[in-house]
Amino acid sequence: MRRGAKAALVGGVFAAMVGGAGFGAYSLVNDVTGDGGSADAGPAPVKSGPPTGGEVRETAREFLDAWAAGDARRAAGYTNDDASAVRALTGYREDAHISEVKLTPKRTSGPHVPFSVSATVSYKGHSERFAYDSRLTVVRGETTGRALVDWSDSVLHPSLEKGDRLVTGKAAAPPLRMVDRAGVPLRARDYPSLGPMLDALRAKYGAKAGGTPGVDLHVRPAGGGRGAVTQTLLTLKKGRAGTLPTTLSAGLQKAAERAVLRYDESSVVALKPSTGEVLAVANNRKDAFNAAFLGKVAPGSTMKIVTAAMLIDKGVTKAAGPAPCPADATWQSQTFHNLTGMVPNESATFSESFARSCNTAFVKLIDEDGLTDASLTEVAQNNFGLGRGDWKVGVPSFDGAVPPSPGPDRAANAIGQGKVLMSPLDMASVTATAMTGSFRQPVIVPRSLDGRELATARGLTASTVAQLRQMMHRTAVGGTGARAMASLTGDIGAKTGSAERDGQAKSDSWFTGYRGDVAAAAMTEQGGHGGDAAGPIVADVLRAG
């Protein structure tokens, strides 16, 4: 039962050592009941307001003391969720096999108390030291008035989310030796972006790749069964690694890893259009999120590739046909503008408006007869394979969202805003489809490994492909993508994008392009114009390809 809610809090500063070699090394100054109440006779007045510095120090000391002693019930009595805390603290000792716990509070002020943990994990003759940092927060219980530790599973270990457990035993899957398309090892230390993927690949393909599991301490996700992605925290006995082939190219992966270092919060994906194979995937982020595959953000004007395919297929216009570019255009009460500094051109062709990334030209064209609120959705799903939730890449991925949208969102969707959401993987696939006319579902693990059924889509006509390639080539050599693609030669094409997001001072930078049999797409959060940040990243990858 939760014992209280958070309030505005203050605290003091303390640094004391608690814990001991083994359990039961400490005792409390005062006797404490099972629910954390004092044994003193008579009811104490219910306190209010934030805990004092003294209360923060005392509550943290008593909680850490009981935890170190292995007394889960007593420690839980100093929290505002004793039922959850006693389960987690009991599992810490019995399921994770962690003993000899020493907890050292660090200097702090306010209600937050950081502390270090030093312990031993022992299981069937295997033993390793285990050290990490965590923190707790002391709050005032609403009903009890007591100063209590605000319980969450992350107090136990910062990697834990609600309902997760620490478990020591046979590893969930054998270790994995990931190799590229030529058999070159892909180690996380050499290719940091691949590290977060390794656990997902290990959970799904570890058994199929051979090898034998070892013994480790790992995070078991809440509700996780077979195939759940576990995070290994400590290895007690190494298993024998199995070998997992991937479609990646070590050389292109290295180039992608270097390219995303240009800008923070950047992601890039490279594909082989003739097969759909992922050649490289890299992220440069503060978190470990695989935004390259799982990002769900507006793609800005890179979406105009799909919109252009719709307009050509529906007979609205063609590359050499008219597509006037006025200063502004209104669709159902919402007025759309172009990038600052774009000179209007009422006599522009569709190819020219595409290369200049003229928003107003696209907004005016979606008003033509024969188009509906669902037209863009139909082309995205049926021709480009987007937004159906059926991609089986080999690791978790997002295959885009292009919902039918009435009102102003119909126009906004056409220029990659509104309700449209994409990842760099999606936009690399869009470019690959535009290049070849065939949708080939992206894969990072060969289908031959597990025989999974891949998604299919109709693709594009030869005429539409020829016009899209002509417009993307023009964008790369003389349009908004020319500066980023300037050093590249051969058969090249590109499309830029700038996507606005609520609460951001700068737009997200998007860029997608192709060269030869490589298509790539990148996104940089708050990177500004597509050619400024994402463009150089894509160019670096295409140059290496």
C-alpha cells in the first residue's frame, strides 16, 4: 500500500557508511515495527510540510542500514510502497543472489540521496564483485506524516523500470558473435551504435546462432517471457558464443559511426536498394535509443518523395508539368509558407518546385480532383510498404505512419508534417523504392536464418520511377541538396527536409539520398535545414559506399 505522495521537499547534506560484510551486520538505534512505525507509546502528531534535513538523513540511513542487513521487511517499512519494496528487496537477495552489501551515501543537498553500492554476486560456485551507483528520494507521507523513501524499482538499480527484476542464473541466451556480410566481426567496442542492438539480436536469435549460455546477473523485464530482451549487468561465467550473420557492411558501418559524430542526436541508415539489405545503422545520442529504426517523428519535406509519386500516379502533374510556387497557400483555413528567402515562381515546373522544396506548390496540388484525404495513405501503404506494421527487419523497428487526415492535416501530411511519422529507416526505404520501383522490405538479419515472411508492396511504375529519379537528381546537383552532395559524382539523387516540432527552437534536419546501389537517410534533432546537418551525414555514408 502506498504510504504518501510527493511534496515540495528540502533536505540536508550527509555522507556516512552503512552496510557490512554479509547480512545482519547492523542494528537500528530504535526498535521499529514491521510497518515502519515507532514503538514509542501514544500516537505522534502527524507532521506536514517537506521533510527536514535531519529527517532526510535519518530516513535514508535507516533504509540503507536495513537493506544492507538483508532485512527486506524492515527496509520496506521506511518506504511509501512497502508491498512493492519488500518484493524487490527480497528478490535482490534470493533471485539475484546478491550478498555482502555495502551502501555508501554521497554528499547531497535536498531530498535526493545518491549512494554507491558494493556487493558480491554468488551462484553455484561462481562469484563476482558488483558495484554501481543509485539514488533515493525522501518525501513526506500524506496520511502518515512520516519521512519516507519514495519507492521505485530504480532505487534498487538504475536500470530497473517498474516491475523489472534482477535475476542471477543461466543466461537468457548464449553470447553472440555478430559478423557483417563478409564475415567480419562487429564488436560493440569498435561499432558503438550496434551495442544496444546486440541484446535484442541475442534474445531473438541466440538459440538459432548456436553457442551455449553462461551465467550472469541480468535485468528480467516486467512480463517478459521467451524472447524478452534482457540486459546483462554482470557475467559470472562466460558462455560459448554463437555466430550471427548480418547484412551490414563493416566498412560502411564504420563510416556511418563517424558521420553521426558530426552532430549530437543524429541517426543514419544505409540500405542496398536492389535487395533491401541494411548496410549500416548508427546513432549518436545521449540515450541508447535506436532512433534510426524506432524514431517516430515528422520527416518534413523528405516525405515529398511519396507525395510526388502520388501526384504523378494520379495524373495530377508530371515532372515537366506545372507546379506554381506562390509565396503562400491556404488549405481549409490554414496558411502554409515556404522557407524564408524562397523567391515565388508562378511558372515553375513540378521538377523545379520539388528541387527547391516549395511547400506551397505541393499544398496547391493536393486540392486537385480525384484526390481524397486517404490518397496519400493508400500510396504510402500500397506502393511504398509504409504504415502497415508488418515489417520483420530482424530487430524492433517502426515502419512509419501516414493516416488519412481531413482538414488542414491533409495538406500538412503532404509536406511531411501533420500526422505523418517516420524513422530514418523508413525514409531510406522510400528512397530505395523510388530508385528501383520495387519495394523490398529492409532486413538486417538474413531471411534464410529463420524463414520469416517479409512484407510486400506493389512498388512504382517505370514512368513514375524515371520522373522521381530525374527530380531527385536535380535536387542533388542544383537544388536544396546540392551543397551537401557537391563532392559526389555518378548517379546521385537527394531530398532535403526540415520538420518543425512543438517546443523546439529549431526544426529537425532530414536528408535522404542515393548513389549507385546505396540509399541513405539521416535525421538530426534540432539540426535546422536538411542540408545543414543531416545532409553531410548522408553524403559521408554515400561517399564510403
